[in-house]
Amino acid sequence: MFSIAGCSRHSIALFVLAQLFTGSTFANPIFPRQSNITTDILPTAVVQAFPPGTWIENIAIRQNGQILVTETTQPRMYQIDPFGVQQTVLVHEFNDTASVTGIVEADPDVFYVSTANLSSNFDVSYGQAYIYRIDMRTFTYKDPTSTKISRIASVPQNPALNGLAYLGNGTNTLVSADTLNGIIWSIDINTGEASVAINNTFTQPKGQAVNGLKTRGREIYFTNLVQQVLAKVPVDDRGRATGPTTVLANGTFEPDDFALDLNGDAYVTNAGQNTIVFVPREGGAAVPIATVAGPTSAAFGRTVEDCHVLYVSASGGDEAYMDGQADLVSGKVVKVEVGRQGMHKCSDQTEY
Ligand SMILES: *[C@@H]1O[C@H](CO)[C@@H](O)[C@H](O)[C@H]1NC(C)=O
Ligand SMILES: *[C@@H]1O[C@H](CO)[C@@H](O)[C@H](O)[C@H]1NC(C)=O
Ligand SMILES: *[C@@H]1O[C@H](CO)[C@@H](O)[C@H](O)[C@H]1NC(C)=O
Ligand SMILES: *[C@@H]1O[C@H](CO)[C@@H](O)[C@H](O)[C@H]1NC(C)=O
Ligand SMILES: *[C@@H]1O[C@H](CO)[C@@H](O)[C@H](O)[C@H]1NC(C)=O
Ligand SMILES: *[C@@H]1O[C@H](CO)[C@@H](O)[C@H](O)[C@H]1NC(C)=O
């Protein structure tokens, strides 16, 4: 038995009880907390497989543990129950763009997603892109259409909006990685105003550039696919850089999006090489820790049962593979028990 660093005592007590009554062992025998994350390749398990031809692009976890994912092959957003009680449901199909891309929670159980018109291999974007507010407090499995959804912003310049993050700490600011323009947008969730926040040598060039995006404190962490970089930059409350960009890892991966744990270590989807790589908080070599076909993004579980589990969204294959074999591969959500806790505290609120 091990305890999870950062979980409240109450949560740990529930965790122990759950084990006593079910006889299940959530403690990860393959990857106990003490093991060396830079040397072990961890097993994965499929949580949900989608039909062939489905590219699952991004992932976020609700405080009750339910998983939200976005799709780029159709403009859809789904909810998945990682505990296997409920069937996966369509939360919403958007009607004004071809794809749904980034997703992030801003207020408790209120999420924002970005939508865009992207070509299937992400090399062209056209027309408007939008930010929607998805109020999951109004969602029910019985009637997913009861979910309150509203368009709160439109973003100009044919943007390929990709990773999406919230600056937190009382700001009104979402930041969005525009992969094809090579910039980071700042979007005010109250006024809908969109402006360019960061445009520098690390977010550029135009092409498959800045991609995944997360915030921690007052820093934006981001990946750049063509530059093969994970970097971070301090920002103000509008998302504008207030200091130099620091490269944390570089040159050995083809990164898409990622998750950060409580300590700021990064779990990056290495989309071009079908692995998840670990990058320590102080920067350093990106080390493979799991194998996933076409991983696109990752997020930590948030309940006492799974706050040491990394959930990974996946396209089913890398872009080149998807191009030729789009009808053969199937997007997925898989889980990896990394034995580290994500940035949220572990919740014991698993009912839904
Ligand atoms: C983990 O393994 C790496 C590579 O062998 C080694 O450099 C590092 O010192 C180890 N860390 C710990 C905490 O054992
Ligand atoms: C698109 O969806 C919105 C609600 O999200 C709705 O108000 C609008 O009528 C729909 N447009 C079309 C053409 O179906
Ligand atoms: C974006 O995609 C939607 C849905 O496929 C389509 O109706 C719309 O015309 C597209 N916009 C542009 C500018 O092509
Ligand atoms: C970003 O910077 C580049 C190079 O300085 C410039 O050419 C480009 O117009 C800028 N893009 C935006 C959207 O400001
Ligand atoms: C959050 O906002 C408060 C008040 O504006 C400020 O003192 C604090 O430094 C901010 N925290 C971060 C991480 O920026
Ligand atoms: C990336 O790593 C290479 C060495 O592998 C180094 O020469 C280069 O300066 C690094 N680039 C950045 C932006 O840190």
C-alpha cells in the first residue's frame, strides 16, 4: 500500500476503504512511487476506442472524474466514464466548423473548447475559428443536450487553434496555440476579444509550430512540433510574455500536447514517434515512458481512484499514417498508471 502525495487524509482513508471492500489494488505494482520514472516503460490500457477514422485531439477531466474529449475528424465532443459505469456519450456536435480542438476548464465544471476548420492532416486551416463555453454543470447522461453551450469568441486570420489553456488566478484569459500561424492568442472570456499574446522564435514558424499548451502559476508551457521543443515563458494576466522563454527539452521528439503533474514535471505526447515522454521540471532529456499510437494530449485523473493515472487521447496513428489509412485507424483514450499526481487535488466526489 502506498499513499498518494498531496491527496488529503480524508481521500486516502476513502482510498484504503475502497480497497478493503473491493479487494482491488489501485496501488500500481509495476510503477510504485519510488520507482525511477526515467527507466521504466509502463503498460497502457484502453479506456475507450472510437470507430475507425476518428481522430481524438484533446482531453480534459471533470472534477467528478468523467473524461471529456474533442474530435477533429468530426466537430464533436464526448464524455467518457473511466469507471465503466456509463456508456460514452456525445456531449455536442458543433455546426460551424469541421473540427473541435483544445479544451480546458476555467471555473469549476465550466469548460471552454476551440473549434476550427482544419484539413485532415492539419496543414491548412480556413475561415473563422471559435471559442465555446460548455457548462458541464447542466449536463446529464440521460439528456446530454441539456448541456448549456454558448459561443463566446471568434478568432480571425484563419487560425489553426490547437492547445487551449486558462491563465487562472482570477484572470479572464484563455491562451490558444495557433499551430499554423505560429503564435499564441489571448482570448478574454468576458468580452470575447482575441489578440496576439506571443509571437516569437519559439512559437514560430508558420507551419506545424506551437501546438500543445498548459499553464502553471503565471507561466505558459508549450510545445513546438517542427522545432521539437517543450518550453516555458512567464506571462502577465493577459498572456503576454514578461521574460525570456526557457527550453525544457529539445530535439529528440515530435511533441503534440502534454500534461503537467503537481511538481511541474511534464508528460508529453510524442505524436511522431508513438510514445509518451517524461521531461523533468528542471528540463533535460525527454525519456519514453509508454507506447501509444498517435498520442495527441494527456490529462491526470482527479478522483482518489485515479489521480495517479494519466489519461491519453490518441489519433490511432501518426499524421502520415492517418493520411493514407484514415479509415483503418481508430482514435482512443488510453490510461497509464504513472504513480504521480496531477495539478488538481484528488477529489472524492465521484458520483455523477
Ligand atoms: C534514474 O535513472 C537514471 C538513468 O539510469 C539515473 O541517471 C538517475 O540517477 C536515476 N534516478 C534515481 C532517483 O534513481
Ligand atoms: C448551430 O447551432 C446553434 C447552437 O449551438 C444554433 O443556434 C444554430 O441555429 C445552429 N445553426 C444551424 C445552421 O443549424
Ligand atoms: C467551416 O466548416 C463548416 C462545417 O464543415 C462549413 O460549413 C463552413 O463553410 C467552413 N468555413 C469555411 C470558411 O470554409
Ligand atoms: C509574427 O511575427 C512574424 C515575424 O516577426 C511576422 O511576420 C508575423 O506577421 C507575426 N504574426 C502575427 C499574427 O502577428
Ligand atoms: C495571483 O494573483 C495575486 C493577486 O493579483 C498575485 O499576488 C499572485 O502573485 C498571483 N499568482 C500568480 C501565480 O501569478
Ligand atoms: C537544442 O539542442 C541542441 C543540442 O542538441 C542545441 O545545440 C540547441 O541550442 C538547442 N536549441 C535550443 C533552442 O535550446
